[in-house]
Amino acid sequence: MNQVWPDSQGDIIGVFDADAQVPEDILRHVVPMFEPEGVGAVQVQKAIANRAKNLLTRGQQAEMALDSYFQQQRIGLSGIGELRGNGQFVRRTALMQSGGWNEETITDDLDLTLRLHFSGWSVQFLLHPAVGEEGVEHAMALWHQRNRWAEGGYQRYLDYWRFIAQGRLAPAKSLDLAAFWMIQYGLPTVALPDFAMALLRHRLPMFLPVSGLALTLSMVGMFCGLKRTQRQSLWVNGLQTVWGNLYMLHWLLVIATMTIRLSVRPKRLRWVKTTHLGGEDELQKVHG
């Protein structure tokens, strides 16, 4: 991307994965969101095109719905909007000011997110229409993909903690970043050991109140996200919310093992390519 974008001419640069299904009218919705001068980037909602394939893809659709809901709420509270790679649009001047994409990271979208906010830009979120992408259909592919996401997301805190500590972000954004570090990384890291100790000592987990709050937020956020993004009955949304939160439990193991790796070895740039099948007959049309 760093080799290509300097040769482009537009004021707004769009980034898509190779398997992206892009709505024809996407620019009619995205470009007006850049009218405020402080908007540095816009992330479009991502939808799983093959969501009906199996339980894993259905879980990923629920996960995307949860992410879209949290994105909207965080931005609404003056927190941090985040880029998600596929379906992201960046203002050229903001990208230049941020130094382009970081080549020393395995999640360039999350890295660019922080550097845009450090430079005073905001990241907005577009709910409709959605950009479709192919969800992974097998457990091993999901494991590799989520480990890359988790490690890259955690690494940015290690790379930029000095800027965060120096107050380079607005207070609301710093609070947002701290809260989501706790939910995304802190709590999952201690959850499994806490549960194991509770079983051994025949007592309730010490972090049960916090874990219960996180689960409640996840259930509510996922249900509301599915309601906003899916044309289906409330009953179906409820069932998908239950399954989606069961599916999300794999993050506990992902975060725990990733934290151990980061604590015993230096930063690495090993990138495992996500396997995509690309079968057009198996992909559903994405409805905005």
C-alpha cells in the first residue's frame, strides 16, 4: 500500500480486501462523511457474505454486529473509532501526516487508527451499506486469523504507550482506550486462571462481577448490533446472540496464549495468510 498510494490522485483513499463485495453506491455514502475537516478516516461496516455456511461463519456475523454496535457507541461518546482494514477510507492529508502505513506491524489498520488519533483526526463509522467479506469456515483458519488480530492489537499498546502516557489523546479517548484494553485484553488474560483457581478452591471467581458486566455488555451489544444490521426476527436475533457469545469464548484462549507469547519473546512480524475459498456460488448477496 505504501508503494501504491503516493501514485494515486484522489483526496480519499479506499482499502479493500481481495474478497471484498463492494456496494455500487458506497461512495455516495462515504464521501459526505468527510465533509467535516477533522474526519481523517471512515470505516464501513463489515458483513460476512457466507454467513449461512456453518456455525463458525454465523458466529463471525454476530461478532461483526457486536463490533459495529460498539464502534457507534464509542464514537458517540467521543471515544476512539477504529479501522478494520477491509472497507476503510482514509483522507490523503491525514495519511501523509501519519506517515503512511506502518510496515513494522501485522495489523496496519489498528496501528494507523492510533496514529490518526494522535495527530488529532477522528475516525467515523458507516453502518449502511456494508462491505461483504468471506468469513473463515474452518477452526484452524479462524485460530490463525484471530491470533494475528489479537497480537497486532496488543502490540500497538506496547508500541505507543509513551504517547498515551504523555496525554497525546483527549481525556475521553484515553479513557476509552483504557476501558477497551481491559475488556479486550486484561479481562480475557485473567479469566481462565481465575476460573481454574475457583474450581480448585471451590469458590466463586474473584473477577466474576467484572466478567458478568462484560458478558452483559456483549449480549446487549450483540443483540442491538444484529437488530441494526440484519433483516430477521427478534427471536432469530436472540438465538444468534446466544450462539455468538458462546462462539466468542474462543477469544479467551486466543488472548491467553498470545499474552504468554508476547511476554517471553520479542516483537515479530510473522503474518499468516487467511485462507479464502472464493466460491461465488457459496456466497450470499450482502444486504445493506
